[in-house]
Amino acid sequence: MKNGKPSLSYVVITPYTILKSRTGGVIARLLSRVELELVGAQIILPDKQLVDTYADLTYRSIQTKDPRTAEILRDYILDQFSPAETGPRRIMLLLFRGENPCEKLSSVVGRISSGAGRLRDTKITGETIRDTYADLVFDAQGGLRYFEPAVLTPPGDNLLNEKLKAFADAASRGPNLVENFKYDETENIERTLVLIKPDNWKYPSSRPGNIIDMFSRTGLRIIGCKIYQMSVADALQFYGPVKDALRAKLAPRIGTRAREILERELKIKINKDLDPKFTEFVGTAYADDQFNQIVEFMSGLKPDSCPEADIQKPGIVKSMALVYEGKNAVKRIRDVLGPTDPTKAPSGTIRREFGKDIMVNTAHASDSPENARREMAVIKIQQNPLAEIIKSGI
């Protein structure tokens, strides 16, 4: 805490961890085991300025206490964060806020300590992220042959703000949708949008990470992400096409039901020719109420009672937006997600595993490349608040 306010810290998911599709597993551990709020996320292509600055700050922040570990971490960042022969590498920066964030994140990530001239991890128990995902390989003489930490997080506050500023500057310099891969065949290469919906963020849970982990079976690449609070205006536009679909699907059915209920309750016979009127006045109202419930679910605010001055403001619940890229990305993501109704979703799909009903169905995925582009425009996917959150919080 600083001046009575929650503090910021971060976790960097390394290029190798992203490449091996371990991102979801890491996020699941973090979200379920730390009492901190995830307030930002961004895919970054580290440039020379970030690599050099972050390597130097990491070295200097622990050099006095543990010079050997400081040296190895610095060399790792310089080597593994710098562009490869095939192009820039991806890292994912996760920004957390709360009380004692460095201490809490370090306890879940797992500490690294050195002794007797060699690098040693803490006792391996399988409880920390590094127990599961990190690798340390020594030669016969105890020298380090291979080191992959899986994630990086500051063990303490020393030079923390300088590190956060370096990431904020890098995040501001680059686009939120990164391009660092050239496909041998460009036919059917698509981008699709996924929203991990607000029902997954009500309390600390591994669910968001588990969902990302299930999407990883597609083999698609994550090229962008952000923590997103959908405004009422954005929700109305994003789900606009759904409103007409709900009216077409629900209104006639509800109109007929309304007539039948009146006949039963009042014990009178009502001419079926009046069904269009029931549809117009009862069915349409019902369909529009269902639409408003979707908007409220995604924004946390009732659209019909939201003041005009607040309609453009960020909502009070959050989602995570992710953009996946690859061949036939739209279909591959939707196959893993499952149909809208979780009760009709096949076993092994995300909605079958985590969904509750047609509205609380855990995640959204674009149904066509054209809709993906429209939806990404609505949520302003190229705009990520992470840098501003850092700058206002340090």
C-alpha cells in the first residue's frame, strides 16, 4: 500500500511460455492464488530499448543481495527477449493491484536464489508456477546449462516503479495487436475476437486461465489482449444485431404464450388473429427486456436507467478481450467454445464446462471474420489502458 492506496506490480509471461501455450495455466495459478486484482494485460513485442532497460533494472534491483542470480536474469532477458532470427518475440504483461503485490505474486511464482556459485530454485513442491513450468539444468560441475523461468516478477519494491515505467513506455510505443509472424500460406488466415465474460471475474478463480488453456488446443496465436470494461454504449452497439434476432425469434412465441395464458386465467377464448398484436405489445417488450439484460450483464448497468452522461463511461464489470490469429481461426475457436446454449454444448467444450445458460455462457467468440472486425472496432481493440493505469498508479 502507498499512501493508503493499493499498489501495482506485474508478472511477465516469457516468450517461451507463450510459445508452449502455457499462458492459460500460468494465469489460472495467478488468479486463483493471489488476493490481487488483475487490472491490465497486454501482448508486447520487446524492442531494444525495453530489453536493455529491463535487463539493467532487473540486474540492479537484486545485484547487492544476490549478484549471481542478478547476472543470470539479466543475461536471460537480453538473450530471450531480444528479437529472434524469425522476428520479434511476444511477451504478455499482466498488471496486478492490491496490498503487498510483490510479495504475493512472488509467493505464487516461486523465488529464485543462488548459492555456492550456482543458481538454485527453492525446494520443488509443485505448488509454484516455477515448480511446474520453469527449467533449471546444470552440468556435472554445477554450472548452469539451461534456464527458463517461465515468468518474471519483481521480488520486491526496489526499482519497481522504474520497471513499470519501462513497460508502460514500451506498451505505448507499440500497437495492441502485434505482428511478428509470417505464414507460409496466407489463405484462410483469420483473426477472431474472444471475450471472457464478467461471470468469470466475480471472485478469484482459475476459470479465466482454464478457458485460455482450453483455447490453446486450437494451436492459434494470441496477438492481442486487454482488460476491458464494456460501456453501455459499446454493449448496445456490440450486441445490436442480437436485438433484431431476439425479436424475430422470441416475440412471436411469447405473443402466443401471452394469449394462451390470458385464455387460461380468464377462461375465455381469444381469436388467434390477435396474435400479431400480442406479439407487437407483449412479445417485443419481452425480447427487448432480454436484450437489455445482456447489456446489463456485459456492462453491469441497466441501459434504460443509465444516465446519458454515463452511457459512454466504462462499465462496472470487466471482461478480458483476446485476439487469436491463424488458419480458420473463427471456426476453430468456436468449435472449442461450443454452442450458445451450454446445455446443448458437447462434452469437452468451454461452455459445457463453465457455462450456465444462454446469457451466462462464459465467453463470446466472433462468428465470422467480418463480425470479428466489427466487434474489434466496437471495443477499440487497438486502445489498451494498461500504460495509463501504470502511469497513474506509480
